[in-house]
Amino acid sequence: MTSTISPREKDVLQLMAREMTTKEIAGILSISQHTVISHRKNLMEKLAARNAVGIIVRAVRLGVLNLTNENSIY
């Protein structure tokens, strides 16, 4: 499951975990807001989550997201 998460989806996931809005994520990654929404939808499906909180919780539990990573560029 986690191996199917793309690098760009991981970028979106990391920024979501930092409480950034769709507009902020789009600006940082230089993509459209619609693309951010698509990535979030894909993450919900891939992680079997019902909402943004579920995405973050499941990603942490599966080891996809490390909230203590201080080396992040975001």
C-alpha cells in the first residue's frame, strides 16, 4: 500500500501534517489547487482514510510520515 504513494503525494502529505491549506500547499509546490485536492483524494484512497486527519494518522502508523523529521525542507 505505502509503496504506491508517489513522491509528490508524500510532499503533499508532509505539508498537510504542518497544517497548511490547499492554497499554501499549491504555492509551495508550484502546482494548482486542483492538483493538491487530487493528491489528497488519492492519499485518502491509498491509506483507506475518511478525512485529512485519517490520512495523517494512518500515514504515521504505517511509517510513511515521520512527524519528528527535522531534516524536512518544508
